[in-house]
Amino acid sequence: MHHFDIQKIGDTYYYVYDGNRLENTEKIWNIKGALKMNYCDFKNWWYQNFN
């Protein structure tokens, strides 16, 4: 899973890229990480809409 985030702080934009570089053909499943990111996204959405 890849994440790309752009934030504006003051007059400057900062970007962060978090991704997995494929250096070989071995595939590793990261279900725990994907579920955690979905939980954090849902929690953020919940607080923005219901608080």
C-alpha cells in the first residue's frame, strides 16, 4: 500500500511518500498495516462528521 500526503505549513508545501519499493519478486502481505490505516481513516472521518 502506498501513501502520498501533501501538507501546507506557512507558505511552504511539504510532501511525504510512504511506499514499498519492490527490489525482488517476494510478496509479503501486510494485512495488519492495511487494517490499521483503514481504522485510522474511519476514525478521522467519524470525528470530522459527528463531533
